[in-house]
Amino acid sequence: MLIPFLPLCWKKWWYDSIRGFKVSRKTLKRGFISVSGGIFISRILGYLRDILIAWWIPTRLRDIFFLTLVIPNLSRRVLGEGALSTAFLSLYPKLEEKEGREKALRFAFVLFNYLLISLSLLLLISLWLAPLLIKFFAPGFSFQEKIYATKILRIMLPYSLFICVSAFFSSYLNTCRIYISTTLSFVIFNTTLIIFLCLREHFPDPLIALSIGVLVSGAGQVLIHLPYLRKTGFKLKRIFSHPEIKTFLTYFSPALLGAGIFYVYTAVDKILASFLSPGSISSLYYSNRLIQLPLALTGVALSMVSFPFLSRESAKRDRGAFSHYIGTAMRWLFIINLPITLYLILLGKPIIRFLFERGEFTPLSTAQTLFPLIFYAPGLYFFSSNRLLSNSLYTLEKPWVSLKLGGVSVIFNVILSVILMFPLKQGGLALATTLSAILFHALLVKEIKKIKSWDILGDKKKPYLLVFFFFLLFTILVNHFLKGLEYFKGFLRVFLVITTSATLYFSLLKRLKIIGE
């Protein structure tokens, strides 16, 4: 539904960003549509990539590829798209607002130089220690598999440098309200891998083709930003001194620790799942994948677009505008995630069947995957909004508070997981994740409201409950009616229920002037 709007908006976003127009709610919406559209296309291509890998690559080679890809991906998620982007977007818009664009650009030049040097040194060390990394991440591999995996890893490792540089460029361009290159960069990775998969017969073996594809995709994600960087005046300069580098580290350190804590928790979650019945880890993985798509389309996209806006308003000390942005963003997350949550609960079974039920993925696997999905789904709004609220604390110069609250929620999650994992199995682990997200949300809201209050529903006179009630009733009735008809089964029923109920839902919202103001 988002894709047709992209070509209409790109030209105007570019024009607005270069001319420096004042940020409006319309700009926020358009940026959100652009980024979420790119993520959507990327996820569809990623699904196609996984099908082709499963089709063409033998099982053991798949294991080697996915495990070696974890290592450069770790640097992407923790460094590039995690701590680096969070710290940069917390600081750069404030510098631009307070000291002007020229001084802010100088900071960006210095930071990029340090980033390039640090990443290059880290890459050289990683290439040297590649055999040890494989031994650590894959202790169960045979001697020959470890040698082969080391070879594959060394081909892919430069991807970690490219992707961190790309994340930096993307963060900078987001502050300029340029989203085109970010949108395209999402698509490049999976597109490149699909191309190299199709060309696999021209390489010594398919994993060599895939690993070179990973490397090329990283370079492509850097190159796609260069034309837009030149337009904004970003040029490489040999500058290594700026007073705000120390300030940057005060944001970067807690962001890095926070990302590290999250991955430790992810590992603990998998360890706990390993004590349950066979198939529990896989069911959690597949149900989590179903949650990750709407989460990326809503929470990730909106937090990415709104981060620079919030940072600028924080620099102005304009609490009214800051609260307005928070309220608007949270309201949109609530409105969009509500129907998606219902669809995942009500239509989860046919969705899982359509996407995964083939080959070794049996009807039993579908039932096992549906169970945790039902517990994950109610947390979708909280998963989406927590990223935005956590970023807001960074813009309010409270990064360590965000880290502390995140740490509390992770500890709560682990304790709940241990308590719930035996009576509810994998559903207990999913429920613990949802409840900890709700706790994290409550703590974040409480902290932010100490500074400035805001209301998620905006104008309380608007008939939100009436719209939600009619949507819920209509969706259940349509699903029940189509379920009894012979010709409307599986994906066709899912498609008809979603299109008809979503049309009614957003039509009512617009008719009653809840959206589209």
C-alpha cells in the first residue's frame, strides 16, 4: 500500500531538503512513507533471497554462510545502525541549530575521519583473527569446515566497514531530510545477493558467489549516497580536531552498551529456548520474523525519520514543539499498529501457512509458530514506540537514563522468561518479551513526562473507541463469513479480510478527521 506513493514524493523531499524548508508534519509523514517503503521492498526481496538460498544451496553450506554473515552483521547492527547512528543523530542536529551548518559540517568531517581510521584498524585485526572468530562462533564445525568458513569470512569482512560508513552517510542525509539514498540502500543488499545467486555457476562454488555478493552490496550501499552527499556540501577533509568529539563519546558509549545488552539478552533467550521441546527455537525465530516486518515498517522507519526533528527541537528548548512531534509520531504508531496486531492474532495461521508451510515445515510447525506469535502480537505497538521514546531521551541529553531503563527491562525479561517458559513453553518466552516491552514503555513515558507531558490520542473528543470497535467487529465478521466459504481459503481469505477491513478503518479515521488533517 505504501509503494505507489514513493515516486510522487521523492522529488519534493529532495527539493524541500536542499532549499531548507521548515519541517512540517507533512514532511514527517512523507519521510516515513519513503523509508518504510524501502524497508518493505527490501523485506520482500529478502524473503525471495531466502527461498533461492534454500533452493540452490546445500544445508551445510547454508549453515556456514549464515553463521559467517552473523559476524559482519553484528558490526552493522551494534556499531553502524545502532550506537553510531544514535549518537550522531543526537548531537549533529543540535550543533547545526546552535552553531550553524558550517561548524556542524566540520564536526561531521572530523567524526568521519576517526570512524574511517577506527573501522580500518578493526577490519585489519578481524582479518588477522578470522580463524579465532570462527572457532568462537562455530565451535561445532569440523576442521575442514572451519578452514572453509574462515575463507568465506575474510571475503565478507570488508562489508562491515562499508555498511558502517553507509550508516553514517544515511544518518547525515536524514538530518538534511534526504531519504532517497537510504531507501535505495535498503534494497541493494538483497538485490545484489539475488543477482550473485543467479550467477553462482560462474564462481568456484556458490558460497564464494554469495560472499562476494555481500561485499559488492556493501560497496553499493556506500556509493548510492555519494551524489546526494556532494549536493549537500559534504566533502572529505583532513581535519582531526573538534571539541564536540568528546560529547559524541558521551552519547556513543551508552548506545554501544545498550546494543550489547540487547544482544546478550537475545543469546540468553535462545539458550532458554534450547531447554524446551524440539522446534521451539525455530518457532520463536519464525514468529519473530513475522513481528519484525511491521516493526521495521512502523517503529524503525518512524524513529529514523523523526530523530533529527526531535534533536533540533530539543536544541531550541521548545518543549511544545518537541511534545507535538512525540505525540504525532506515537499517535501514528498506535493507529497503524492496532489493525496489524489484530491481523496477526486473527489471521496468523493462514499467514504462516502461506509463507512457510512447505517441505519440512509441517502443519505441526505452523501450530508451534502460531503459539508464540499470539503472545508477541500485543506487544507490537510497544516494540515500535520504545525505539522512538528511547531516542527521545538521547535528544534530551539523557543517554545513560535510557540505558538504565533498558537494563531494567532486560533483567525483568530474563526473570519472566525463566518463570513462564515451563508452563507456556515458547509462548512464555514471547509473553515475557511483550511484558518487558510494556514495562520499558511505561518507564520511558514516565521519564519523558517529567520534562513535558503529551497525549498519545491528541484531541480526546475524537471518537477513537468507536472507530476501533467498528473495525474489530467488522474484521471478525468478515473473517468468520469468508472462513465458511469454500473458495475463500488461505491467502485469498487473508487478502480479502485485510483489504476490506483496512479500507473501512482508514476511511472512518479520515471521515471523522482523526487522520488527514
